[in-house]
Amino acid sequence: MPNVFYSEKDFFKYNLLTYNEIRNSPRVSENYVFEYSPNDETSPQRSTIYFCDLKDISSSYNELVHYINENGFFISRNNSLLYKDSSKDDVYFILDKVIFNKKECLELIFSKEIK
């Protein structure tokens, strides 16, 4: 199955493919889209939300960091984009500034290994 992009209005995709950790994230923009990435031999399953058309990208970034920290995930010593739960090595958030559809956006990924 390839990566799938969808909106919150895509009821079945949203409810079946979106991890709660992404579903419950603060909506720091009115313009956002979801992506589901299935696991394969090289990468784990991922649920992603892209926030675009941000009024203040720094403030939005900080709000998402606060959300990640509230959920018990803290910045990794080895990677400033990676937020890990110290008790679970295969579960993590990634927060990054990216270009998505030719716009500067924030990308919030939640990933966990499916075993």
C-alpha cells in the first residue's frame, strides 16, 4: 500500500489510518492535511499531519512541542527533531519545518513499530 494523503473529512481514512496522537494534536492552522505511511522493511508505520499557512510558525512550533511533551515525549539527545518516550524505543514523534505543496509547513509525525 502506498502513502495516502487525506483530510479530516475523509471519514474512513481519518478514523482508520490516523493515530490518536496525531488526531488529538492541536490544530495550529486551519490548513492541514494527513498522511499515512504503512510500515515496510525499511521504515515503521507513520501517521503525519502537515500544518500550512501558519500565522506564526515559531509560536505554532512551540505549541506542538508543548503537546508532545505533555504526552511524555522529550527531545532526543542525538536528534533535535526526534521526541522519544524513555520507556519505549520504537515509539516517537518527529517535528520539523518542511516545504509541502510549495509552502512552508510544520510536519508532525507519530511513529510506532507494528510487530
